[in-house]
Amino acid sequence: MKKVRDFRLETYFSKWEFTARYNMAASDVESLSVSNLLAMASTNDKKAFKDLWLGYTETFGNMELRYEISKTYDTAKPENILCFAGAEEGIYVAMRVLLKQNDHAIIVVPNYQSAETIPLSICEVSAVPLNPDENWSLDIDRVEDEIRSNTKLISINFPNNPTGTILERERFDALIKICRQKGLFLFSDEVYRLIERENRLRLPQVGDIYERGLSLNVMSKAYGLPGLRLGWIMCKDKNILQDMERYKHYLSICNSAPSEHLSIIALKAKQQILERNRTLINNNINILCDFFDEFTDLFDWVTPDGSCVGYPRYNGSNSANEFCEDLVEKTGVLLLPPKIYHSELLETPKDRFRIGYGRMSLTDGLEVMKDYLKN
């Protein structure tokens, strides 16, 4: 097994996430408090949480939780769901189960680092770049050209982190067709689904429409509840689910019982939570667009299709890495510099940084950033 390289994003966050005054690199929506969430619960669910037995839980996840998760899909049943301690564990386990040393995988770049790092520690990996000149779309012909006789899996992420792009439906359908023809697994990171800028941009979930598809999701992003540390994979292949469950025995074993019950409450109140989160994101997008309109000489900005992160270009005289690092050190405004999205497989933009717009503190951070830029 190859050595897994340092997780640059988490290393950078370990230094700045809880010390920077304005976290404008965050990839989640403003979180609720426990009291806010419990206020949305039924009397029975509040009592169940208060009387909760703090023992081990089922490795697959609480059955009521899996039922509520299955309702977020068009065709899923509770037995198609395997819960994890966050999405990261799901990515790790899926790659370890699906890929072997002599296999080959294809990923998109830029990406969430573990989508690249974990497969690279197992087998050969090829990357296909998202094209900034086509709103970060994916060239399906190029994906097909990368397929080899030993290709086992293609990994995608839409809405994408960090670009916020959503693949056009025609290209998405073409990708499904290729995977079906070649018998490939399609691993789809869908953690930003349901917070698209427009509903018409929303893609189907891969697990719903493809028999060898795996759909990853989590309570952290669209629902804004990362502290629950609860994610899941939906897959209709029972053998794959069972293999992943057995791998999980060596990791978290099972999820936190309080997190499971709070997730049940949140999923029952999902319409209320998602409406609140979409309103916040849409308001913040307008504020962010006004900010970039004021500094067109310094930044190139395109409104993302979905998610709560964007990937603007920095056009200043210094490098984008220097800009981000100087900004956080002098003002406490945290952005993610380009070096975080370095890939071992392809050249990644050195002039783009990630900015998050899912938090209520966005306006305050932008005001500080404005003063910095003007001075």
C-alpha cells in the first residue's frame, strides 16, 4: 500500500479554522444549535432523544434513520443505505472496497482531495480536468479516452467542490451510458445536492438511475449540520454494501446514537431546514456578486451553479497563495489558497482560491476584505 499524502485542506484548517476571525473558506451552510433543531421535532422525537440509550448502534445505521434517508431518493429502500461517520469515511471505505492494486480509476480535477488521494494509494489513477472555459464542465469524450481494460471506477462530484459547477444533464446521461456499456462503477459525491442555484440544474442521484452507481451524501453540507458527523452511501448492490459494512468494522464500527437521532429529526424537518439554507445562500450570493463587481480589476468571478463555495480567479500583482496568506495573517479573513487544490495528476489553477458563502458572517468578512484591498 502506498503512503497517503498529507491532507492539505485539513492541515491548513487545523491552523486557521478556529483562530481566524472570519471563516470565508467554509464549505458548509450556517449550522443550527441543538435547541434550534429540537424545536423542529415532534413531541415523540424530543422524548426519544431525551430518553436515548447511549449504547452501541447498528453498523448499517439506525433503521428509522435509514428509512428517512431513503426518502431523499426516488427509488431507494432502507436496505440500500449504509451510514458512516461523515462523508470522508464513506469515500475511504468505498475506494478500499471497490479498488484493488491492479485496477485503474478515473477522477475529475479539481476535487476534494481524498477523491484523488485514496485511489492513488491503491492503484493507477487518471484525471480529467473540468474546463474553466466551459463553466468547469466535463469533457465526456476525454473521460472515455481515459478508459483502459482494467478501469474499474469513475469518480465525480457535482455540484463540484471547489467550483460549484453542475454537469449538464446531456453530459451526465452520456457518462452513465459509458459506465453501463463498460460495466464501470460510478462513485458520485452529491453532498451539495439540494442547494442548487436553480432547481432546473439539479441532477438525478446516481444510485437512483444506475445499477452500479454509489451516491454519497452527508448531513454536513446542504443540511448545515457537520457536527453530527453523519454521512451515507446509497447503493443497490447488496454485496458492495455488505463489503463496505465489514470494512467499517475496522474504523468507526457504528455511528453516534445522539447524532443518529438528531439526524432523524433534521431529515423529518428537511424542507424547513433546506428552505432556510437556500434563502441564506441566495442572499449571500447577491452580496458576493456585488463585492466582486466592485473589484473587477482584481478578480474574475462567475456565479456557481450550486453548493455554497466558489472558485474565483485572483488577478493581483502578487500570487494568489501570497494574497490568501497575507489576508488571513493581517485581517483574520480565511480563504483557501490555490496550493490546497494541488493535484499529483494534472496541473491545477495557481490563480484561483476557494471562497465559501454559506455562513451568516459573510458580510462582516467582506467588509474587512474590502478595507484590506483598498489599503
